[in-house]
Amino acid sequence: MKIKSTLICLSMCAGMLLSAETLTLKECVDMAQSNNPSIQQTELNAEIGKSKVRQAYSTVMPNVSVSSGLSSSNTTSWALGSSYGLSAGMTLYAPGMYSGIKSANINSKANRLNNVSIKNDIVSQVSTLYYRILSTKKLIEVYEGNITVAEENLKKTRSMYEQHVITESDVLKSEAQKGDFESQLLGQKQLYVSYLRTMNVLLGRNARVELDVMDVDVENVEIPEYEDARNLMLKENPQFGSAVLQEKISKVLVNASKEAFLPSVSGSYGHAGSYDPAITATNSVGLTASWTLFNGLSRRENMQQSKLQLEQAEINVDNTVRLLDQQLSDYYTQFETYTAMIDINERRLKSAQRAFEIVNQQYVLGKATILDRMQSQLTVLSAESTLVEAKYSRKMVEAEILKLINKI
């Protein structure tokens, strides 16, 4: 009774969802790219990165200041005097100055690639969840169809029992099988509602917004050949590109640590004058060089640390390639496996459906047992559900492959 009540409640929820807004996969992806909080944060990070690049260029720009003031002293019988001044200074060279600009530019590029990687992750999550919703929706239809068949079989079984053709045990077993199907249906409906709520969150919306999704052609799968995909991955994958840029940044930092042993050079200009015409204005120009001869082991250790960090970055690039290779190989293996499973279960389903028809006829004639009929229907259900899961799982793998090659 409790199961039936829950089924009725979930059916009402499903009915409400049928009248809800129906979105295509592209519409879901577009909405996530516009509203997902993680993507919004990455866009803000990109703006911060651009600001840091502009900030880095300030080191090669001059500093300009003006001043004005009033003064008096006993040498002038406390007469009030006024003055003004203009000064400008510019660092012509300082250790790490130009390396810092180069590093900031590379860092900005790395941030953009990280942003692309995060966006791809969100799009992949949306795509995978979209296919899970459709898969669960199809499985609900499968279980509802099997419940209908189980209900019809139960009616036949009860009729045969009333005619004293079979025992009460057969009726009870038919009722138990129908109850199992109802329990499985209940689990699928709970998953369906949960997936829809998760999708809303990914789209940057309230979890309880009514939502439904448009079906897709699961037979249509477009991925390149493995070698082509691998070449694209090493060229386009943002995670790999970011690792390469981090290696470049480490090389720049090594050079910057070596530059620390070089001198700094700066130039300056000053103009000082008075509002009193009797006082002559003065101009001054200066060029200053300074060289730190020794500051303990700071520069030496900084250079050593930079070299070690470069080694780490090089190891990270190699490791990233290995990990991406492993992921791509696994996805292509999964893709081939699901393709084979689809073919097997399409043939299996046809055979199971025909076998169920035969067993049903034999049961009515008393040539098969209730257990034969129950087992035959379970075989049909297994083939149907496995086929549905394999088809949508293959689409999920397609999304993961496209993410790796940055084509999602």
C-alpha cells in the first residue's frame, strides 16, 4: 500500500513535469554557460588576470608628481614665499622587471585555458546529466510496460486459479513479481526527479523549477578516429595547454632569479621654481645605478627553488600527457564496449520477447510453470533495460571524448 501511494505521488510529480518547460541539450548548455556560478567565477578570474597584466606594465612606466607649497623663515623676515615643483622618474631596468611582464602575460593565457577547462567540465556535466535524465525516463517507460504485462498475466493467473487450473501459489508469485517491478519503477522515478533538480542547479536555477528535456537521437554518435582524437587532444585540450604554459612560466621565473644578480638603473628629472619672479627656476636630471653585491643566500636559494619548480612543471606536463592518454584510451574502450552491448542486446531483446510469447502460450496450456513465465519476463526486462542504459551510456562517453579534444 505504501509503495502504491508513493508511486501515485511520484506519478503526479511526473505529470507536472510533463507540462513543464522542455529544453533541448543546446538550450541547457547555453543556460549553464550564462548562469552557472562556477562559470561566472571563472569569467571574473579572467578579468582579474587581464588587470594583473596591465598592472605588470606599470613597472616600465614613469612616475610623475607635482608639488606646491608656502613657506617662511627668519632669513626673509618671515616673509611668506611660495614654490612649486615637478618631478618624474623611471626605472630603466631592474632585475625581474621585464620577466614579470612576460610572466603576467603567460599567466593570463593559462588562466584563460583554465577557464575553458572549467566551462568544458560544466558542459560535460550538463550533457551527462541530460543523457541520464533521458535514460531514466526510458527506463520508467520500460518498467511501466512490464508492470502492464505483469498486471495482465496476474489477471490470467487469477482466472486460471478460479477455474482450479493452477494453485494459489502461482497467483502469489505473480503478485510478488508485479510488486518487484513496482519497486524498481519507484526507484527510477526517484532518480528522475533527483536528476532534474541537479540539472536546475547546474543551470543556475532553483532546484524545484519545473523542467523536462527533449529526446535525442542516441543512434547518432560523432567522434573522430582514435589517433585523430589523440592529436586533437594534445593540440586543443585546455588542461594540457595550461600545463605547458605553467612550464613556460617556470622558465621565465628561472631567468628572473638569475637577473637578480644584475644592477638596477633608473633615471629622474626635476623642476623646481617659485611664484616669485625674482627667484630663478632650476632643472635637474639624474641617472642612478645600484647593484646589490651581497644579501646573504637569498638570491642563490631563490634561483635554486626556481629550478626545482621548473623540474616540477616539466614532470607535470609529462604526467598530464600520460593521464590524458589513459583517459582517452579508456573512453574509446568504453565506447566500443557499449557499441557491442547495444548490438548484443538488440538481438537478445528480440529473442527474449519471442520466447516470452511462447512461454506464455505454453503456460496457458499447462506446459510451462509460473517460474518459467516469470523468468522469461525478467529476461525481457533485463534486455530492455540493458539496451537503454548502453545506448545512453555511449552518448555520455561521446561527451567525455569531445571534452578531452575541446570540441564539446
